[in-house]
Amino acid sequence: MVAQQEAPQTQGALVIIGGAEDREGDCVVLREFVRRAGGVKAHIAVLTAATSMPREVGDDYIRVFERIGAEDVRVVDTEHPDDADRQEAVETIEQATGIFFTGGDQSRIIELVKGSRVDQAIRKRRAAGAVIGGTSAGAAMMPDTMIVEGDSTTNPRVDAVELGTGMGFLPGIAVDQHFSQRGRLGRLISALVQQPAILGIGIDENTAVIVEGDLFQVVGQGSVTVVDESETTHNNLAGLLKDEGLAICGVRLHILPHGYSFNFKTRQPLIPQIPTLSMAD
Amino acid sequence: MVAQQEAPQTQGALVIIGGAEDREGDCVVLREFVRRAGGVKAHIAVLTAATSMPREVGDDYIRVFERIGAEDVRVVDTEHPDDADRQEAVETIEQATGIFFTGGDQSRIIELVKGSRVDQAIRKRRAAGAVIGGTSAGAAMMPDTMIVEGDSTTNPRVDAVELGTGMGFLPGIAVDQHFSQRGRLGRLISALVQQPAILGIGIDENTAVIVEGDLFQVVGQGSVTVVDESETTHNNLAGLLKDEGLAICGVRLHILPHGYSFNFKTRQPLIPQIPTLSMAD
């Protein structure tokens, strides 16, 4: 399957990966990114802003994307504050059909890239159909409300999570990554209590959501946990001290493995065409 | 507050502790057990069946229960298969107002105690009002459907959890312990998919649910996560291979900290008399 290199008219997909994706074996998740970026005709730009080891991490992704079969893979390094305004970096983005953010620290992406000329070029390319991918920190930065950091394996508490501004590629959502592997339900629920209207998406390692239009599809080895707090009641936050437990009643949870889809607008999962069994039967 | 030593007419409470309860400081959780067992007039029997170190663990609980102020604390050791049929053990139970199961391996409790004369004596004492407490393995064994073992920090899968028969003090429930601390949502959800009618209760460390009649109340530092899968749909289990992810849509979740209660019959949380805020506001 060879995708067309001409820029399509619709906004490009997002490929949001929960970290620790396979880069040695079948590369199921990264293949989906490259496939949507044009397959063997893909031009990939790898942004290493999040990591403190840009050279090693960049080289690693060059290797895997070339092995999968992308035509051209370049690293856009933004170690220094002005790097993301350099003409060469902008031109690499302008030629990319797929733009990939590595893991590391999501705050570095915001500090080093947000508002830069590279950032502007990314948004233009996305509007023209280029795919934006990211793993771990590169996943966390996708929404407008970003989980900056927080405790794993905790019950929900006001101080369990720190929120900040993300890149805003996927508004109205909070993304958490390494989700099952690090036991992060408590911190994602804590984040949503502070931002009640948004939907929470917890992505497991070696697993991705691929966002196209109002839908996302799950790809990979683990699951995606959708946390919907739109109909919950909780205790009076103003009356809570920061280390006290949050009470949250009526959270709606969907857990979706490979092949399942979810509609952001209706907030409903789409069940694939295999027989399903009602638990009430 | 000194409870009466006369046996009340109603069945005794269950004090189900999620493990790692404080035994050095305020002992909030263990105090509730001793209080319900008669306070300073409590006669406590500590069952060490679950642990492979019965002497050390038994001595530890003797110390803490005596320090809290129980009048009499005795260890019922059942290291050997016949120990739970010994007359001395049965008599200790017959005089107990509180019966406490330590942590360890829940399967050992079933093997060594279930169906014994000590087991019969415990049920008689409970019917007469004695409190039954247990922590960790001593919590897991409370239901009729027991989580024997399973993976922590996993997404829901058919093979994530092994179920067995518990002591059956709390029917219709599955209990998981060390819940937030070990990221056990995936395994509790997996357990409930196999047993759709039952309600899941995930208890954090240093936290307890106190079951009295149709209600439980949360006590302690962490939270209790109630998992209700009664209205979920899931994928066709017969079509799944054991390591493939379960799809589960519409799980209802309540997370309840200290002071909150839950009604097993109505499956509804009871909000304490403090103002609550609807998230839809």
C-alpha cells in the first residue's frame, strides 16, 4: 500500500504513542505512523526537543524509520533556544510528510518549540495533510491541557498531578502515557477533576491512538483507557487539603485494545464487526 | 467509647484492609477493628495462616493490638494441616470478639483454614457479633470469588488474573488490595469480566472498608475504588486468545476516600454531608 505524496486537503492524522514502542521487531505502531506519512515515499522529520540525549535518540529513530522504508528521515534538533527558528529546521519541516516527537520531558517541547517558526511550519504542514506523531513526552504534549508531571500508582488527590499548556494539536483531551504499566489511573482522574470538560485518554506502552477527524483508532500491543468524568460528582475541592483523597462518583471508563475505535464527539466506542456479548446476558 | 462485650444480635462487621496498614503511628485502621471488637474489652484472635513467618507476624500484631488497648490478644497458628482442628484453637476463637487474618498468601488461608473446626467456630462467632478483620491476603480471601494471583500494572487480559474460591464472608464481591500502589485496575477489571454479576472493590494500602449490613464505609489514608461492570459490553471472550486485550465499554467507577460510604444493594455511593459540586456545572 503506497500512499499518495500529494498533500491531501484534510488535516493530517495524529499518531499518539504511549511510550516504549517496539523499534526492533515488528514495529506495528511506528509502521502506522510511516504508512500515514506516505509509506515508502514518506519524508520524516524527527524532533528531539524532549530528550536530553538528542543525538542518540535521533539516530535511533533514523535507523528504525529507514528500516521500515521511509524515503527520507532527518532530525530537527532544538537543543538551544534559537534552534527552532533556524531556516534549515523550518525547511526540513516544510518538506516533511510526517513529523515525529521523541520522548523525554514534555516541558522541553513546550519551552523549545512552542511559538517558534518550526511550530508554525508544523501547523501549516498538518493543515496540508502531514501526520504528527509522538511518543511518551511527545504524546503528552499533544493536547492543550498537558499533564506536566505527577505521581504514578497513587489514588486521586489534588496534588497528584501538575497541569500545564500543551502544544494544542488535540484540544479537549488529556493524554497520559505508560498508562497500565505505571498504574496512572489516579493521576489521570486527578487531572480531569481540575478540567471537568475534557476527556482523558490513557495510552499503554507500545500502543497508539491514531486520530483522524472525530475518531481515534487503537493500534498496538496494549490498551487505551478512556476516562469520561462528564457525569461525575465529586467532593468540594475548595474544602480539601492538597494531600487528601478526592471522592469521585460515576466515572465512565472504556478500555479499548487493538482495532477498536472511539468517537470524541459522541464519547462512544465503536465496536468492530465481531460478535459482542452483553454482560447482562 | 467502650463497646459492650455482650454479643449483639446482628452479624459482626468485616474490616477489610488493603495491606501495609500503619502499625507504628496512629494505627487509624487497626483502631477501627479493635473498637468494633469491643475496644479495651476486646478479645482478639490473630490467624497467621497466610504467612510463612507466623511467629514474627503474630508477635507483631500482638504488640500493636495490645498497645491500642485490647484486653486479650492470642495467635492461632495453623502451620500444619491439623492445627485448625485443634481444640485449643477452637476455644480461642470461641472467646474472641475480633478475629484477624494477617497478610501472606491467600491460598494458604483457604488450604489451612477453610472447612476446619476453626472455620466453623469463626462463622458462629461472627453470627453472634464478632468482628472479622483481614489485611492483604486476609482481605483477598473475604469474598466467595477470590483473586488468587495476577499481574499488576497490566491492561485487562483474559490471563491477567487467576480466580479461586474464597472464604465467602462477603458474597457477590471481588476484593483486590494494594490497589493504587500496585496499579491493579487492569487485573480487577479482568476478574470481573469472568464474573460479571459481582462488584469489584480495590482497596489501597493503609485503608479499609468496614462492612456493616448492606453498607461499607471507607477508613484510612488511601481510597477505595469500586468497579461496577454490570452495564458494560465487552468483546467475545470465546474469540480471544489469552494474551489479547479485553475490550470493555461502560465500566462505572467510584473512588471513595476516608469517610465515604457505599451501598452494595443499590450500588450507589453515599455522599457525606458536605457540599458536592457537579462536574457539569
